[in-house]
Amino acid sequence: MTTASDLDSIRESVKQLCENYGEDYWLALDRSRGYPTEFVKELTESGFLTVLIPEEYGGAGLGVVEASVVMEQVCRSGAHAGACHAQMYVMGSVLRHGSEAQKQYYLPKIAAGELRLQSFGVTEPTTGTDTTSLKTFARRDGDDYVVNGQKVWISRIEHSDLMVLLARTTPKDQTKKKTEGLSAFIVDVGASVGKGLTIKPIDSMINHHSCELFFDDLRIPAANLLGKEGEGFKVILDGMNAERILIAAECVGDGRYFVDKASKYATEREVFGRPIGMNQGVQFPIARCYADIEAAWLMVEKAAKMFDAGLPCGAEANMAKMLASEASWRAGDVCMQTHGGFAFAKEYHIERKFRETRLYQIAPISTNLILSFVAEHVLKMPRSF
Ligand SMILES: Cc1cc2nc3c(=O)[nH]c(=O)nc-3n(C[C@H](O)[C@H](O)[C@H](O)COP(=O)(O)OP(=O)(O)OC[C@H]3O[C@@H](n4cnc5c(N)ncnc54)[C@H](O)[C@@H]3O)c2cc1C
């Protein structure tokens, strides 16, 4: 079992690694829409990006508790974790639902950094959060599936060798339950581009490398089906709790970054002949953000421990994501306010992190949908949709 001091040493090692990639590195990538190739390589080679891959497949074989500490520290250091976080949890779909042959083939290569599995294709432009209504269709044809449809906001695909794709294999109106008839596939991105897959980058607010995808008779070998045909929703759903917890950990990292920056600046910046932090109007909001962030971390830890113990943790994972994303956003706002006009100067880096942390109240699941989950499944109130 990992002890508190083991977690401290993971945190310290990740901190040292991140020091090689200062905030100017991230700002330059943000400006150029570049990908942090060197950072992802080092994070993979050091074993931190592969913490969740079992040792028998070449990973560190640790849990979401340890992975949360990695992602929290990456974000606290000023980095943009969006370039790599998905690999941690998308890999879980292969681990839990892949055939032994798929696991033996993919997982060691992912662990060694030879293959990147950074991309998952779920969201569609016309159906959004209503996942089971998605329209991309995979029709069985001999030893292949033939895919037609469209996806939107699919991140990192230009920098990923593989994508886990969710498509319908049975029309929704021919299934007993709306969650049936969906299937998950491992897509070889390089082999698909120009042969039925078109990728179009989206010019967006943050450097998340998000794209639109167009499928036009893309052939995927049937051997790339992940889990059973028609049970793809379960494949995707299974990874979602880990995803929520890791993103919550990132938000806590962002929040601590903002609180660190704000309290330091409030102590150093002098206006009217004294540090601005002597004014309670400046210091109280920062102190409140600190309290909110630390409370959110307790929920992250609780959810991560439950996940690693194999306990149902949907409510805790979702609540952690909601509380942490709201707390980090408030901390970003207070950090902006504390820095006054300088907050807008890119060289201070705050505006970049402010933009980046805003995402997590919307993706991968928006706050309303989490509240709806808690209302219906925890508090047993009537179903709203
Ligand atoms: C930068 C970025 C990266 C992304 N990366 C990926 C990726 O890699 N792969 C992927 O598959 N997706 C990705 N997404 C998509 C993301 O998961 C969705 O944007 C998100 O789930 C919300 O879906 P939507 O945008 O279609 O919003 P909609 O579903 O259209 O919802 C819009 C708003 O309405 C609210 N709403 C909708 N229905 C209800 C209801 N019944 N009750 C109350 N409120 C409701 C929502 O809460 C939301 O605030 C990414 C998105 C972004 C912005």
C-alpha cells in the first residue's frame, strides 16, 4: 500500500520533472497551438503517465490515488495537463474490456511510449451530452466495420496513434434500452486518415488540440472492437469515474497554483505604501479559495480511495469534479483580481491558466448534468430527462 510519504515522494519527483518545463514553455505552446512532445515523453519515460497500467504490461501498477497526486502536481506547477491526462483513463477501457490479445499488444507499447492512446471520440455536434442519441454508425461488413458520421471536440487526435471511438451498431429505436446498441472500437489513427477519416482542428480558447472528425466509409477491422458489440456504453462509462477524479485533481492543482500566486503577489505588491495583502478585502478572498480548494481535495481523495478499493463511487467522483472545478475557477478569478491589470499580461501566465481551468465546468461533463445525477441517483428525486 502506498503511504503518505510515498505520495509525498511522487509529488516531489513530479515537481522536479515539471521544473524542466517552465511557464514560458507552456505559454509558447499556447501561442503556437503546439504539442508538448518532450514533456509527454519525459512523463511517460519516468513512469508517471503510465501509473495506472499494471506491472505485467509494463506500467507502474498503481491506483487513482497516486495518479491524482501526479495530475494535481502537474497542474500546480503551471503546466497544462490537457495534453496528456486522457491517456491515463482511456487506457482503462483497454485494460478492463480489451481481449487478452488487445491488452498484450497495446498496453506494453503504451507503457513504453511507443504508442499514444490520447484520444477518445464520443461527443457529436447534434447530440452533445445526450450520448446515447449519438448518430455515428458502424455497420458490420465481413471482417470489418464501416463507419459513417461525425464527432466534435475530439482532443489530441492529431498527436495520438490510437483513439477509442464510440459508435452505434444498432439503431436506438431497435434497442430495449437506449444504452444498448453502442459499440467501442480502437481506431488506428494513422492508418485511417485519408481513408475515410478526416480531421479538422477547431480554433478554440485553449490549447487542447480539439478537432472535428468526419467518417466517410472508414473501415475498422472487427478485431478492433473493444468489449462486446452493443456494450460499448459500458466500456466508456467504466472509465468515467477515473476521468472525473483525475480531472478534479487537476482542478485542485490549478486552484493551488492560483492561491500560491495570489498570496505571493499580495505579499509583495505595494500600493499606498504597503503590501496589498494587508487589506482584508484582498486577503480574505484568497483565504476562502484556499479553504474551498482543500475541501475539494478531501472529496478527490475520498473518491480515489473508493475507486481503488473497487467500490461504487459515481456520486463521489462527480461531486469531486464539480466542487474542484468550481473552486479552481473561483481561485482563478481571485488571482486575476489580486494581480490587477498585470493579470492580463501573458508573461504573468495567469490568464492562460484562467482559460484552461474554465473548461472543467463544461467538459467532460457539465455541472448541470452532475447535479442532475446527484438529485436523481443519490437523493432519489424524480428523473428530469
Ligand atoms: C476543449 C474541449 C475538449 C473536449 N474534448 C473532448 C474529447 O476529447 N472527446 C469527446 O468525446 N468530447 C470532448 N469534449 C466535449 C465535451 O465533453 C462536451 O462539450 C460536454 O460534454 C458538453 O456537451 P455539449 O458541448 O454538446 O453541450 P450540450 O449538451 O449542448 O449542453 C449545453 C449546456 O446545456 C446544459 N444542459 C444540456 N442538457 C441539460 C439538461 N437536461 N438539464 C440541464 N442542463 C442541460 C449543459 O449542462 C450545458 O451547460 C471536449 C469539449 C471541449 C470544450
